[in-house]
Amino acid sequence: MSINEKHEVTITGGSYSPRAIGEFITAINDSPYFGGSITPSSQENKQEILDGVMTSYELFELKGKVINYDMRSK
């Protein structure tokens, strides 16, 4: 996660479950910090062999804006 001087946030990560990415976006948009501004800017399916098994996972990038830095606010 990075936040620039304009309070714009970029979150990069990965998940073995595309559904989990959607649930993550919902959870962070429900927080008082981002005001529902977090949206996906890219998502890419990757595959690799883990322990001899072909495994798929999603790399993602989310963007938005920090609206509030006070965790006690709603």
C-alpha cells in the first residue's frame, strides 16, 4: 500500500481466490478511511507450480483516495 501527497492510495496484492478480492474491496470501502473510493485498476491471472501442482492466483491493484485518517470517525 502506498499513499501519495494528494492522499491517493494504491494497494497491490495477490489472492488465490478472486472472490476474496471482491470481499476485501467491500471491507475496506466500508471502513471510515476511503469513503467508498477504492476500485480495481488492474487484475491479472497467473499460474505457477507449487509442490508439483499447477496453481492459479490473481494479482491485483486497487486505487482510491484517503478521505479520513481518524479511525474513530464514521
